[in-house]
Amino acid sequence: MNNEEKWSDKYNEIANGAKNIKSRIDKDDLVEDLKDSFKNTIENTTQLIKNIIQNIESTVSDKEIKKETKEVVNYINSELKNLLYETENKFTEVFNLDSVFEEE
């Protein structure tokens, strides 16, 4: 192998390394953006549920209707918590798998 081929190979290795680094940085930024967006969605949903409960408390006068409505809202809240827990576990699994594959 002559010097030109050696330099060409080294250049290709460096170029590929730079592409991999850029890809990794872009992927990390995307993951962070996704995490931030997910966190904001959770916070907004939490605030909405609190507002619904406050509105029920302040506007509904019938005790039975108030009780039933709050039960429905609490059920929805419980389902959302379960969904968030499942989603968090899926994210964790995916990102941990990515880490394992990247190390190989």
C-alpha cells in the first residue's frame, strides 16, 4: 500500500469518525428535546387536572354530582399516571438498548 492510499484510508476514517460524532450529538439533542417535551406535557396535564378539580369544587353545588365527577377525574388521573409509568419504562428500555448497541 503506497502513501497516498494510506492517507486516503486515514482521511476516510477521520471523516467517518466525524460523521459518527455529529450523528451522536444530533441524536443526543433530539433525545433531550424529547425528554423536555415529555416533561412539559406531564406538567401541563397535571395543571389541567388540578384546574378541573378546582372548577368542580367551585362550580358544582350538588354533592353527589361533585363526588362522581371528582371520581371520574381521579380515575382519568390514575390512568394517565399508569400510561406515563409505562411510557417511561419503554423510553428507558429503548435508550438502554441504544447504549448497549453503541458500545459494541
